[in-house]
Amino acid sequence: MPPKSSAGKEKDLATEEEVLQAVILADSFNKRFRPLTVGKPRCLLPICNATLLDWTFESLALAGVQEIFVICRSYADLVKKAIRESKWSRPSSGLKIVPIITAKETFSPGDAMRDIYTHGIITSDFVLVTGDLVSNIRIDEVVRVHKERRRTNKDAIMTIVVKESGLQHRTRSRGESGVFVLDPDTSECLHYESVIGYPPKTHAEIPREIFAEHPEVEIRNDLIDCCIDICSVEVPSLFQDNFDYADIRRDFVYGVLTSDLLMKNVHCYIAKEGYAARVADTRSYDAISKDILSRWTYPLVPDNNHPGGHAYDHLRGNKYMAKDNTIIMSRTARVGPNTLIGAHTTIADGASISGSVIGQRCKIGPGAVLKGAYIFDDTEIGAGALVENSIVGSGVRIGEGSTVRTGCLIADGVVLGKNARLARFDRVSRRRYLVDGESTDGEEDEEEWEVVEAHQDSVTSVLGEGSNAVVWPQSHSEDEDEEVDEVESYNNQRLMRIGDTASDIDLSDAGSVTEDESDSEDEDDASSIMNGLSRTSSMTSVSLPDPDVSTIHNLQASAADSEFRSEVKQSLDRAFAEGHSVDNASVELKTLRMASNVPLRRVREAVVEAIVERVPIVEGDAAKQRTEIGRMVARWGPLIDRIGGVDPVETVEVLACHCAQSSRLPLFGQILAALYQADIVEEDDIRAWHAQASSQAEGQKPGPYMDGLEKCWSVGKMMIEQFDEQESDDESGEGEDEEEEEEEEEEEEKGSAAQVPATKAESSEEEESEEESEEGSEGGSNEGSEESSEESESEESEVTKAAVSEKTLASADVPATKVEQTETKTTATVSTPAGAAEPAEPVSTTHAAVVAAVDSTSTATIKQVEVADPARKQVAAAVIEETQRTVVVASADEAAKPAPSGLSTTPLPAQAIAKVATGSTQPSRKTNNEEDEEDESEESEEESGESEEASGSGSEGSSSEEGSGEDSTGRDVGGEDSSEEESE
Amino acid sequence: MSSEHAVPAARAVENLAAKLRRRQIVGSREAALETVLVLRQVVAKARFSNIDQLVSLLREVGKRLAEAQPKEHTVGNVVRKVLHNIREEYNTAAKGAAAAPTRNVFSISKFVLQGQPRKQVIAPKSEATISLRENDPDEPDSFAKALKPVLMEAIQDVLDELETVYDNVSKTAKDHIHSDEIILTIGHSKTVEAFLKSAGHYRNYTVIVAETGPSYSGHEMATSLSNAGISTFLVPDSSIYAIMSRVNKVIIGAHAILANGGMFAITGSLLAATAARAHSTPVVVCTGQFKLTPAWNLYHDYGALDFADPSSVLGYEEGLLVDKVDVINPYYDYVGPELVDVFITNDGDHPPSSIYRLVKESYDDEDQHL
């Protein structure tokens, strides 16, 4: 073979094959590495002594990428310089790297994508990665698969590369991950939902159509999303068209998948081999460093293909020492396993280093101890200093005898004096005027520094004499604008910090965070959580211990809710302030509810709360107070029933729950009376509420909330007593009524007013009496009362449900057996000690639910619960609730454990499962039996169907007592019910 | 000097270096082949007016390639071999054919082969017909022009050797394997595979293949052998010792042969060789001579074993374990010379003790460190 021919062949190849382009988003668009990133961009931080950008380039070069566009925003000059000076810009590297500087106004990856579009640089399918990637995956293989797919399906616009990992994996971000719903045959991504670590997200909602269209789906929560996307040319233009897409995952992928208009597909490539991960936060920085040192990234390891071009010797125990023999190490110094030491570093007598990365030209003083420390170039660690699980920037001097505890970040050039003591998770940088280099995002930085400087008074750490450092505050002040991304919220960020463990978030601080939350968060939030609780606790307590239940509900008060709450609050504020008509306000609320997809109860809570809190307080004058309340209720009361469903019982309950926590507890009676007066609440509703176990604060933890509930309940009791009295008095004339009224006025002053019903009784006397006589002696507890369906809506829909659930059962029977084989991956792949013992039933149960959902052809919502403590298996249970048109899959195991805290790590999952499985049978059977007794079931089902339609835009239809309970709070309760329905 | 020309075919060199570094080229033969092809390009494009320029140029290229992947010893070997051949060609051309043949009189390989026809080292084609004018100021390229055809042939020799290595090694297979013998092998060495298959044409014998975890390349080997009609057993690595008493011969491949007669071979080879020693079973290594490496492993350099990623031992998805367990997954074993009985090469059979001699013959001393 003459040489020419081979050269010619190469040329042919070059021209034939399209140039593979890649886009690197070199800006992180967040501040997780602050203050290390003061003065330089994140992509220039070194990991294992090579900058992240180098690792990214190497990862791409490995995959045969030829042309790379680097989108930089902050410190663009530095990035450009780094690229220019790196080995990558040499002509022989085979890479063409073009830095592109975007506007300062680029605040999100979405903006960057729009920028790419306007630049028009993309000519074919391209690889989109972030500037902090460490990967050895053969991306070219993925690109090939992607292009092949594109040939047959033009709508397959994106392939996401994900890496399998266990749920609890050091490299898997706990604060920011995603649930992928995949079709295992085509590996199409059917649905994506981002998951944040705190507040723990427990549900993923999956459109029902997915199950109708795909016989088999995998719901996976065990994937590392390494942000490698193979995008087609359309992707930037889609960003251009949808100006509100900010995040590539949360907005773009989610948007594309849920959009009915775009009709585009996204696929996933699950990398079985190879390694890929992103240095998205300090925690993953730590994890990826460890992965590199323990050679998971092979062949991208320090001794083989170091992206920085350094050469290291690989010694026993995964120790890497610079190869050029420039390390001066004392004979008595100890170097433990998994350590990397850069060239020209000096290690003095008695120093001990383990699990650390030490940069070039560092000086480690005598007796210094470094454990899990990441030390950049040119840093000096003084004699006897201790550095643990921290990242220390370059050119730092840490004085003798200093202590740097877990989780500290020390920025470049900081000097810590003798015997400095940094508290855990301290972030330290030089003083502002010492930080040279123009700050790029002017104002923002300015503000940041002000916060930092303001914080200095409260610093507890000792910085030592001659220090030039300032300590940064632990969290952003709360008053910062409310739009802080949930992902970036402080508590969620804690899950992404180096050295911060889950137990830490629960144990280390004064008071656990879970408690913190309910204490510190504003009353509104807490109340709605508690409202949710009150009903279900008693119901679930059949099978589950109470404290667990409460934690679950805290769990459920998740992201969407809080957003919705603030929206509703604003909307109502406007309505009240500007005096909107009830019609307009209700339309607005309905829209909001649709948009955030929250249960009706939340809306009700919000409205009731708004009314209660807006009643002007009149001190000392009960009568005036009453008129104020009357006016308020008359004006806004109707709104309660206009939000998309009428459920007076719930209204009372919500009112009680709210009042129980509010300072306006004394107004409860009066407001209830006013509602009664305004025909929003009927007598029966009050009775029904009163009969509920939850209204009596059963199952609540003792505390002010329980006291409040009890007070409300006693007020209700009084009212009901009055009703009873009236009934008997009706015959004896009206005179007594007036007497009553007088008496009651006294009571009212005590804070419990119930005279209004009395007055109302006068007006609607005839009706009342009829009803009362029917009800007869049932008195306080009308549970199971045989009321006619017109009268009691709640009863009616209960009946409906019974009928429906039977029907669904029947239809679900056959398909359920069909899908038994398939596995829901989330369940299957979570590794746990008890994993092997996991029975197959729960899995098939899930599928039974899924199939049932498909059968009942209306829109379904599958709630997929993520186990916050993944050491345990999830068991999914499900509810099909036709009237609600929702399918709810909840985690029974989750329900059984205080998952959010993640405190107890040694549960017995198998037992828990058994417990749930058996426990849940009973309630549902019970209800079934009860409902069986109701012979009119079919009839009333039709009726409820009608009423559902009648209730207009509310998709929830007639929210029955039970139904709404499930809908709002009792996901798991419902879940158990349905799982039973299925398993029967 | 060479820097002024830069490196010809720099792109090709860098490409290969990157591929070696990224482990996109694995396997000693493949790496060797690629290296020869690149060297041929370099020589073809090189501009030089005396032999030293060419040699230093090649050494520079060779250094870059060898440093890119120090674990692939054959890269350096091939560079040395090419240098050796080029010098020889040059010497022949410059001083006439007289000088060269005398060197081979003492060749130990020739001695061992006892008259087996050895490939003509000194090609008669390059008889002193070329007039070489080094450093001709008028025509700086004339030297290169005159010498290049010979150089190309020298390189072609190396290439030919690589391409025919399997055939040449397996030529003598039937002399080593006898009927009804039981042979134990490990891993999936192409050389061993060819050797066994070639013997299979003449003899009826049995092969026991060890699985060779964690790569389990033994599986492929077993499939391939049984497809060739050889009676094959696949056994777990753990039973190597137990079955050793029934084995007549252990035949294994090598990744690199060191000058002291030791070798790097796939993980598990040490196990097999040690077990064989305990049973006094002969250990036969089949290998091409391009794997002869002028290096030693005197200090049992830890990193020399080439540690691969742990994923084949412990799945990355085992999140909790990954955090707590350090997995060490060496790709090669170092098998000392005392454990090997004979090397069957493409150029005769040699005991470990004479390897140093072969190394000295194959390469020039000054190239030991590129």
C-alpha cells in the first residue's frame, strides 16, 4: 500500500462525514461554587489538577467532535485566554474551538440557546454539553444512533445521554435530578419531571395518554443526568420560539414533552458503559474527584490521559504522584490512598494526606493533616493545620495550627492567620477591594458583596491574625426576592454541598430542618400543610403510625404547591383590593388551579384564608364585628363555591383548620355563622364536619394547633346543640329563639358565637324542621345517615365512587395479569439490603393501576413517589378514582416511613410493605362494604356524573367528601385504597 | 534541526498519539501496525540531508507516541525496530554489502534455529548501487531521494513481519502439541488462537480455557476454538489449580516480553503460570517478536500493570459500595522469567534466558530510551 493512498482515504473521510459540532455552555448560570468563582468562571476551576474545561474538551475529543463552540458569559476573557493557551487550540489537536461571548443579559441556558440561534452557527445535529463535564462515553456512538433515528423520524429532536446509577450514589445529585419515563423499546423519553431534594419531591405526574399509547413504560429515578444532549438543528429555534424556556431540562424537555402543539420527541440514551457526570456543585466536585481517582473515568485517569497534560505515576492504593520527580516529600510524611499530588509540591515532616488532591507548587507544613481536601495550585498549608473535606483555592495561605472543617470553601488568595478556626461550611474569600479583576456582572456582584460585608458582624469563625478574609453568610437572606429558584434554595443547595450529608441536614442544626420548616415558614404554608394533614391522619392511622403520616404530608407540600399558594395569594389580594366581581375572581382562580394542577382543596383553603384574614377586627363591639363579618362573607362568600366545586363540609373543615392556627380563632364561630347565613354552609354540613374524626383534632400532636381545632370543634358542637334545640323548640314557638339569642350574645363575647344559626332558623324554619325530623336522633354523628342524594352531596359521591371502583376493578382485572411481567424500573433497580426479599406483588400492583388508568380513558395523573431515602424499596400502590379522573400511585413504603428526614436508615422494608398491603385492605374493604349497602349506587353515579358536568370548568367535578380528601391530601390514603381495589 | 521542518505528517502522529492515549487503539499488534503506518508516512514526507536528521526525527516521533501510551510497549518496539532497520539499510548502502552479513553470524536465534531458513535480513536488492551524498549543499534532497526507496523497504519489512506474525508463530504448532494432550490457556490471545487452530489441523487434542475474569475473554476464545472443531472446555479461573494436574501444557499469550524474560500478560496468567510451576507443567508463551521490549520490571512497578476501571468488577450503579470500596482491576499480570519455559516466536523458539540476546539483536543500543 503506497502511502499516498492512505492519505487520500483520510481526506475522503473528512469530506464525506459531516463535521460533528458541539456547543459547550461554559457558564453555570448559578452560584454554587461561590466564592471560589469570584474572579474566575467555574469552568476554569481545576478538578484533579486540570480545569473543568479541559476535561470537557477531552470528553468531546474522545467522542470525535471536531468543532466546538464555547458559549461564555462571565469572565469571558479568561475563558478565551484559557482556550487560546491550551493544547486544544494547537492545530494538531484536531479540534476547532470557537469561543462565543454572549450578552450579559444571558441568565439561563435557554438564553444561551437563543443566542446560539441568532448566531446561526449550527449547521447540523450537534452535541450540547455544559462546561463542567467529565465523561468517557462514546458520544459519537450516541450521535450515530440519533442520526439514524432522525432518518426515520424527523420529530426526534433530542437525545439525552443518561448514565445508570443507584438511587443513592455519590455522583448523583440529590438536590437536582429527574424522573424519566421511558419506552423501553424505543428508548423514547415519554415524560420528564425534575426532582429537587428539598423540599423533598414525592410525586411525579404522568399524563395518562402515555399509558394509553405505550404498552410498557419504565419510570426511572436512578439515572445520572449528565447533561449531554444530542440536539438537532431545530432545538435552538425552539428556544427562540418559546422565549420563556430557561432551563434545558425543567423547561425545554418538559415543555416539549407536554406540549400538544410541538409534536416533537425526545429520546434517551442510557449509557451502560462509560462514565459521565457533571460537576454541578461542590458535592459532585467531591464525588467526581473520587471517581477520577478510583479510575471510574478510565481511560481518562491522571496517569494515562490527564486532560491538563500532566504526567502522574500511579502507585499502590490509587496514589498519583507527579512523574517528574519534583515532589519533595519528607520520609515521615504519610500519604494515604486516593490521593493526587501535583508537581513541585513540598510535603514536610509528619504531614498526613489522604483522599485529597493537591495542586502544583503547594507547600504542606509539618504535621499538617489533610483529609478529603482539594487544594489548588500554589497554596501553603501551615504547620499542624487541619483541612477536612474542603476546597481550598489557589494561592491560599492557611496559618499554623488552623482548622478548616468539613465543607469549607476558601477562595483564591485568602490568607488565614495563626490558629484560625473556620466553622463547618464556611465560605471565605478575600476582602472585596483585594479581589482584582473586573467583576463582570456588576450590579449583581455589588449586591452580593454588600450582603457579605453586612454579614461580617455575626461571624463566629476565627480568621486569625493578619487575615485578609471575609466570611460569607451561610444562606441568602430570606428577604431576597421570592423568585429564587427552588433548585437554588438554601436547603436544597445544602444537598449539593461538599461534605454535607443527609443526616446533617436533619441533625446538625438547632432543631431539625423539618421542624424548622413548619415553624419558620410563614403561617400560610404551615396551615395548608396542616390542613392537609388533619383529614387524612385519622384515616391512615388505621394502618400507619401517626408521626410517619405527618412527615409524608410535609413531603407532599411540595414545590408546585408553594408556587400556587403565592400565586393565589396575589390573585386574591388583587381581587380584594380592586374589588373584582366574584365571577372574575373565580375565573382567575380556576385558571390558576389548572395551571398549577393543584387539588381543589388548596384553592378552597386559599379563599377561606383570604376571607378570614381580611375581616376587619372590631375590638370590643361584638355586634359591629358581626356585621363586618356578615358584610365580608356576603361580598366574598359566594367565591368559595365558585372555584370549581361545591363542598360545604370541606369549607367548614378548611375554615376550622385555618382558624385553629390563626390568631383569628375567636372569629370562627361568627364566620361560620355568617357562612350559614349566606347559605354557603348548611346545617347538615356543619353536622357532617362535626362528626368527622379529624375535626376533633384526633391524631394531632398536642400543641396550639390541636387546641385550636378543639376549640373550633366545641364551637361547632354548640351550634349543633342549638340546631337541635331549635328543632324541638320549633313547635313551642319563636319566643324562645329570642331568648337564646340573648344568651348567646354572652357566649359570643367569650369568643364563641353561634347565635346566627338561630336567627337563620327563623327564616328557613320550615325546611329545617323537615330535615331535622328526618335525621332524628342521629345528632352529632350523622355518619352513614340515610339521607336522600339530593340533600347530601357528600353521600352521593361516595356512592358514586363505590360503583365506579367496582367497575374499574372489573375492567382492570384482565389487563393486570398481562403486565405482570414488566417492571417499573424505579422499583426494580433501587438497591437495598432487603431488595432480594422484595415480593413481586407491589410491582404488579403498580401495573394494575396503570392499566386500569388506560382503561378508563380519561386523563390520568400518576403520582410516582420518589423515596427520599432510597435505601428502601418503593412500593407503589394506586387508586383509580373515576369521579376525580385521576390515577394516584403512591408509595406505600414511603407512607410507612418518615422519609423526608431520612433519619432512620434501618427500616424493615419488607415488613413495611406487608404492613401496608394488609393494612390498606381493611379501609377499602370497609368502604366497599359500606358502599355496597347503598343500593342506589348506579343511579347516583349517573347523577354525580351530571353534577360533575354541571360544575363547569372544574375538572374535578363534584368533589365529594372522600374524593376531595384524597385529592388534596390523602394521596397515600387513596393510594392504598386503590391498590386494594386492584389487587382484588 | 528536525524542528525546523516541524514534524512531517504531524497530524497523523498527533492523531495516533491521541488515539493511543484515549485507548481507542488497544492490543499490541494493532498498536504496532498503526505505528508502522504512521512512521512510513513520516519517512515518506520527511526532508533530510543526512541519516542523523532522519534518525532524530524518527526518534522524536517515536518518543511522542511511546509517551502517549507507555503501557503499549509495542509502539516503542516498532519505532526501535524501524530505526534499527533504517540504520542497517543505510550502513549497507553506505559501506557496501560486506559489513552487514558478518553481524548475523553470531545470531543466537540463528543458532537455536539450527539452519532454519531465516528471512534475508540484508536485502540483496539494496546492493551498493545507490550513490549517497550526505549533506550535499547543492542538492539537499538528493540524499533523501536516493535513500527513501530503501527506507520504505525497510519499513515494509517491519510491516510484513507484523502481518505475518500469526502464520509464522503457528508454523511450528504441530511440533509442540501432540495428540491427546490437554492444553490449558487463558484469555483471548490472537496468537495463541492461531497457534492452537493450526495444531488442530494435525492433531486431536483438548483445550481447557479459563474464563479470565473480569474481562471474560476466555468465553470468546472457547467459542472460537470449538467452532474450529477443537474439543474445548471452559472452566472458571478458580479451578485452574485443581485441573492443573491433568494438564500437559499451558499455552498463553503475552502483552509484552521484557528483556529479562519476564512478561506482561493478561490478568490470570500469573495464576496459571504459578499453578503450572507447582505441578511442573510446562508453560509455553506464544508471541511475536515485536513484543520484545528493552525494559525490565525489576522493582515490580505498580503502575506498570495498567489498572483499568473498576466497572467490570463492581457495577457503577452500586452506589453505596462505590463510595466505600476501592476496587483494583489490573489488566495485566507480571509473569517472571522463572515461570516461563519457552517463548515460541515468529522467529524461532527461545528460552527466557536468551531473550536479552534477542532484544540486543533486534534493536540498537542507542534507542533503548527513545
